[in-house]
Amino acid sequence: MKTFFANIWEIAEVVIIALVTVFFIRSFIAQPFLVSGASMEPTFDNGNYLLIDEATYYFRKPQRGEVTVFKYPGDPSSFFIKRIIALPGERVVIENGQVQIAPDSSAPLQAIDEDYIDSSVFTSGVADITLGENEYFVLGDNRSNSFDSRNWGALNEDDIVGLVRLKIFPFSEFGTIQAPSYAN
């Protein structure tokens, strides 16, 4: 009888350790994310399954061009996926379909080269915002079909969940996700 209970306890220990490990990994290191909608096309399509790195931003700040998952500022129970366009302290201006960035409100604006979006896509809307400390300006890659910082303003760093690292599904598109390098 003791052997039976010893075996049950051993199985319970393994299950408990496995659950704690999964909880720890999912809460602090990485978690899956399912893309819902067309706002990030052509980079990500509706139904793509991604792996989100939650640990990187514990060690460094988000960078321009990185694709992040974050809590929507209007409803923290909703999660969005967008690309970081402007960083804290920078000024971002959108007019005549062009996105321009300046290191601060007094510096000259420079257009950013966004080779990850379709060249025929027009960035609609008008914006002129200087970001505060810990604020980011995010846009979807599908500019004509994205609800983003043009609509609701700056994203606070505290709302960022993690960095998109890996496209898992569809398997034919499996691979790592890299931030683009900008000329300016």
C-alpha cells in the first residue's frame, strides 16, 4: 500500500512541477499569440500563430521597428499587435501619407524608410505628437486597415507585453522575426 501512495505522490510532484514551470514560462518568459485581423498584413496574416518574448524588455527598452504585443490602452483585457515607429521623446508627424520622425520637437523631421509595408499603401490620417517619457507610437503594417496610435495616441511602455520573436504557424512560414534596420 505504501508503494501505491509513493507512486501517486511521485506523479503528483511531477504534475505540480510541470504546472509551475509552465506558469512561470508563460507569465515571465514567453507566450503564444494568435493574430486576429488584417492590421499587420503583409507581415502577419489573420490566423498566424506567434511566440511572444516577454523577457527581453526586462533588460532593455523597446526599439524602433520591433513588432510588439501590448494591452490596448482603451481596454486592458484586449491585446493588439503593432510595430513601434517612434520612441520616447521623439516627435512623429504623419501628413500627406508620409511618416516622419525627429529626435525631439525642435529637430528637423526625417521620413523613415519602411520597406516592410507595401509601397502602394498610403498612410492615412494626420498626426503631430511629441512622445513623453516611456511613450511609444505604434502603427500596423497595413496602414489602410489598422486601429493604432493614429486613433488613440501614444502607447505607454507599461502596456507592452512582449516582443514578437517567432512565427510558428503556418508551418510553411515558420521563422524568426527581425526588426528592420532604418537608414536614419
